[in-house]
Amino acid sequence: MKKIDFERYCLRNAAGQYWLIDTRQNGISYRVPLMLNEMGAEMWRMLEDGMTIEQMSEAMSQEYGVSVGEVRGDIDMFLEELSLY
């Protein structure tokens, strides 16, 4: 997993949506904020708190009542989306 620069990105809730904002933009090429759902925002907070993928998988599995494998798949998709942002 690519190291995430948590000082660069800011999670905000506005208009009923979560937005991940790149705070180090300069110049003409504006990067549109990344819209996250509730689960994406929760994953972001867990990453910010220093949780490992395994810890995140276990915690979310218990919270949502689904298998660790299913949650792990969601986390992997989320991390892939982040790597493209």
C-alpha cells in the first residue's frame, strides 16, 4: 500500500456527503474532492488513527456483521480508489 500523506488530505462533511479534499493544490489543475460514503469516511478515519488493514477488517466485520473477507475486499477497493486520487 502506498503511504498516505494525511497532512495533505482533509475529510469534511458537507451537504450530507463526505469529501476528501487535497489541501495542497496549486496552479490551474484543480483536483475535485473525492466523495466518500459513510463506510469510506470510516475507513479513512481508521487509517488516520493508524489502524492496520487487518485491524480495520476485524473492527468493521464486527460492526456490520459481515465476514472479515468481505470487509477486506471493500477495504482493498477503497485503497485502490485512493491510490488513483
